[in-house]
Amino acid sequence: MTATLSATRTFNITVLPGDGIGVDVTREAVRVLEALAPSLDGVKFEFHEYSVGAAEYLKNGNPLPADALDACAKSDAVLLGAM
């Protein structure tokens, strides 16, 4: 009998919903990936959401805050909605 080692790879995904339809699009993209994950052997997704876009600009004067940009640089993937 041979032992099977199963290593899990976690993909860190930064989610930037933005404004308008981007919020809906990124929400559904996350739902699809969450539904898909159990069928992918050894794959896990971790999502980290940041506020970006026009609303963020009106609130803080910057549509792409440094923490969001830094998260994008460090992540495996970015889901970007409309900005």
C-alpha cells in the first residue's frame, strides 16, 4: 500500500469591487470560485476585499489606496470590478 500525500495550494486573491456593476460582477466571480474549489484537489482560495473606485475617491481622496495596491502586488490574482 502506498501513501498519497496531498498538498494544498492556497491562492490569495485580492478583490477590488469598485463601483456600480463591478460590485455585482466581483461578487459573482467569488461565488463561482468558491463553488469550484471543492472539485479542485488541493486548491483553496482566500479572498481579501478592498475599497477602490469613485466612492473611495470621494471618501478619502484616492481611488486606489496604497494598502489596496500593495495587496494586489502580493496576491496571486486580482479580481477587478468597474472603477
